[in-house]
Amino acid sequence: MASGALVRADVDAGINLIQALDSKKFEVAAALWLYNSDIESWRMVIAYRGARKDLEKKYLDAAVIVSEWRKSHPDRPILDLSKVRITSADDRLIAGLKVALRVDGVGEVRFSHNTVNGIYVEDALIHRLAA
């Protein structure tokens, strides 16, 4: 990822990740790119429906899904999990964003310079934020 800039190739690879997770019933409740100005970089956040205690298992599940996608779709890049933070849908930021907006399917909604649940969001590109 380019420092400070969210590039189209990363956005598309992130969308492919969401589609891969959806195809394996990962139960993606939210998916968004979040900008961190302290390190001047973007990171994708994926929130799953389910208990926070399952976080480690979800990372392992996602790694298997990414590996399978790469084998079956060699022509379609998928986002590397090193650029992803997986969390549960009860994450404070996700819960706050769900009060403010809803994005079904896979869209692209920009959300910038707002505070939700006491967390300042400098910039975000939201692909999904389901109830």
C-alpha cells in the first residue's frame, strides 16, 4: 500500500477478500478500510458475526480461505491478511458506525472526519456495514 494513499488495486483486492469470505460463509458483518494518520497507512477491518472468543479461529479460517482463493482464482488478486484486522461485530468502532449508517452488499461509502463511540475516524472507505 502506498503511504497515505489508498490505491485502487488494494481496494479491488479487498473486495475480492470480502467475496472470498462470503463464499465460505465467514459471516462478514462489516468490511471497511480505515486510515491511521499516526503511521500514514490504510488497513482493512473485517468484522464477523460471532463471539470475540473466536477471533483466533477466524484468522485461521481467513488464512485458509485466502489460500484457496489464490489457487482457484490466480488471475484475481486478493488482499494479504497482513493488511487486515479481523474483529467481532461488537467492536466499539463497528457498533458506533452501525448507528450512523448502513451499507449492504459490497459498496463504497466514504466516511471522514467524524467521531463515533468516542473514536475519531479521520478517513474510512466502507464496503459493508450490515445490521
